[in-house]
Amino acid sequence: MRLLLVEDDDHVAAALSAVLAKHGLSVVHARNGEEALRALLPDAAEPFAVVLLDLGLPDQDGFEVCGRIRKICATPVIMVTARSDVRSRIHGLNLGADDYVVKPYDTGELLARIHAVSRRGAGGGDQPPEDGAVEEPLRLGAVTVELPTRQVSVDGTTVPLTRKEFDLLALLAQRPGVVFRREQIISEVWRTSWEGTGRTLEVHIASLRAKLRMPALIETVRGVGYRLVVPASGQPAAPEPPAS
């Protein structure tokens, strides 16, 4: 697996590259945002499976780099940073990051997340249905989810979602009212059983509630997981404090 490491500290990059190499990963090191973007251009010799993106870069903020990456390719991005506040996590995920790892981290955790997002990125989730079949949109009150085109709208207005946000919403929307266990969601959306992904799930739930502006649409079933609640009579769900 080929991986792009965007890290301005040569010592950190060398140490991490050595560890990843021992686990069969081929690492290309970019020291700043512009180097990373050049390496990810569509005409690059060989595509990357994953980008590990530090936020504290010398030429531009990592958030800006993530946004620019999303304009040129769909390569999965894992933000690796010391910024641990929830606002930064949500901002990074909203920009299109697939995961967010806070320093200091366990190497086993990082490897698990790399393999999880790379499997998902190669999973072909954007493929159209076979045999010319057309899937009907899922209509959930004011929310419409179109699975083939991966489009979501609220009252006719398109709501841009990240890959993982869409996958999470689509999973819940296909069986409204059914409670999905946290472990089940993590397995389906992140393709991993690693329990540390739970915090990432909570951040994605919070981001979905904020973007759709319907906090009660996704209900927390304490101690179990989440379910999608269809608003009565097609009306927007009444706001409730988002609990994760």
C-alpha cells in the first residue's frame, strides 16, 4: 500500500515512515502543503491509498490543504494532529477528512485506521446499480437520500456531506426506526471492529445533525447505538439537545 505522509518535521516523518515500512507500507514524504498537492495531481505516476495529513504545516494550514485535496482527488485523508478539541475534529471532517487521529497516538491505532479507510476507499461505494436498475430516493420527511448519486437534500436544498457522513446516514436511512448498535455501525461504515473508532462515530453523528439542521432525526439510544426517526407528516424534526 502506497501512503503519502504530509509532515514538516523530518525527525517525526523518518520515525513514522520506518514504523509504517515495517508493516508493509510504502511511504512518500511531503514536507508542506504544496508538495502534497503536487504529489496528488491526477497525472501522478501512481495513486496513493491514504494521505496522513499533519495540520501544522509551514506554508498553509492543514485544513486548507485538506479542502484543496478534495478538489483534485478522492484519496482518503486521515488528519494527524495535536488539536484535540471537538470543534477542530468536526471542522476537519466537514472539509472531507475520512478520519482524525490525535497525537500522541498508539501505532496500532494508526495502522488500524489506515487500513480501515483504505478498504473503504477501495470499496466501490460510488458504483451505480447493475442491470440498469434505478434505485428510488429514500424520503424521510424533509430529507431525501439518493443512493446512486450519493446526494442528500433537505427541503430540496442539497446538503454537502463527506464520504463517511453519507455512508452513515445511508445506513440508518435504509432501515428507519431500527436501532443500530455502535459496533454494527463502526463495522459497516468504517470496516473495522476497533473500539477506539467510537469517538469518531460520535463526531460524525454530531456533524450530520448540524448539517441537516434536524438534531432529532438521528436519535441516540443510550448504551446501545443510534436510530433514524422519520418526522411525522413530513415535517422537520423538533430540535433536541444532541447527545452522543
